Amino acid sequence: MSESGSMYWWKEDSEPAPGFGDLMQRSKVPLTLADVRLPDAPLIGVNEAFCQVTQYAPELCLGRNCRFLQPPGGAGPVRQRMRDFIANDRIEDGKFLVPNVRADGSPFLNLVYMTKLQYRNEIAYIFGSQFEIRRHGEEALQIYETALKQDIRQLGSIAGEMGIVMLGTYEQLASSHSIIAKLRMSGLKGD
Ligand SMILES: Cc1cc2nc3c(=O)[nH]c(=O)nc-3n(C[C@H](O)[C@H](O)[C@H](O)COP(=O)(O)O)c2cc1C
């Protein structure tokens, strides 16, 4: 594992583009990066905010597929939707509400945003961000989305300098309020 500030990389040369890590490190929102060219799409980078939300030490996350956050009994149908999203190169970004479990065993509802990164004409990476949904969190969500949008824009331009294209249109980002409104009506359980 290699560490720079509060950004953690799986291997020293995992960082896809110089400067990418600096920005992930500075970000206040939980961020993850997976390399989908490697078997089982392991996490190659996580930031401090991700480790704080999940309470997992970085060395327990890196090199593993992020499904380790899902409960032993399964995450429900959303898992298949995430798998379909990853398998379909034509879908650029997506947002998923997933029941997850922290390292201490406490459950939380995770709003996972993913967007794909293309390098040399193939989808090489998936960039992810996680937001813990709480009962009274409208304002927190607003702050999170603004920060995430800004960080994604900047990451996109840094990646672009290295020939990595950040796909996704941010439209998905705007849909959180309706996702949460629906969830409230169904009793904050996710699926
Ligand atoms: C960058 C990235 C971040 C992810 N973050 C989460 C997460 O926070 N929680 C979660 O349950 N799944 C997360 N996933 C999804 C799982 O890793 C996995 O893709 C999903 O469970 C569907 O695949 P499977 O059926 O092979 O498990 C993430 C995936 C990627 C690529």
C-alpha cells in the first residue's frame, strides 16, 4: 500500500494520472477508484473520507472488490443492477442505493455514485463516491452533491490531460432528492 497525505493507493504506481491522487486526497467526500481491467475490479485507490464512513482501514479495502461492504445476507436486487451497469459499456454513470455494513458491524444506507473512465478506447477505471443516507440529512446531501460535482469536474480535467476520458454527464447526480423522497415513502429501507 502506498500513502500520500490521506489518499491511499493499492500499489505505488496505481495512480492513473499525476495529480489525480492529490485531488482525491483533498476532497471532503468519500471517493474510490477501481481498475476494471484487473480480475474482479479491485479498489486501487480510496481516500480518508471513505475510510471514515466505512470505518475500514485502507489496507483492508485496497485490492478488494467493494462488495465487501455488503451484508452477509446479501444487498438485494440492487447488486444485480450494479453488476449490469458495470458490464454495459454504453451506460456511463449510475447511482445506487445499497445496504452496507461498516467494519464495526453497524449497518448504513449507502448512496453510491459511479462514473466510468475511458483510457485508450476501453473502460479502464470506475470512479465511485459514497454518501451515507440518514433520516435528517437534506442539507448534508446538498453540500455533498455540490462538493462531489466540483471534484468530479476537476478530476475529469486532470484525467483528460493524460488521455483518460471521464464519462458520465452529472445528470445522475441531480436525481438524489427523488431517490430519497421515494425512500422516505417506503420507510428508509432501500432494496
Ligand atoms: C468504484 C466502485 C465503487 C463501489 N462502491 C460500492 C460501495 O460503496 N458499496 C457497495 O455495496 N458496492 C460498491 N460497488 C459495487 C460492487 O463493487 C460490485 O460491483 C457490485 O456488488 C456488483 O457486482 P457483484 O455482483 O459481482 O458483487 C462499487 C463498485 C465500484 C466499481
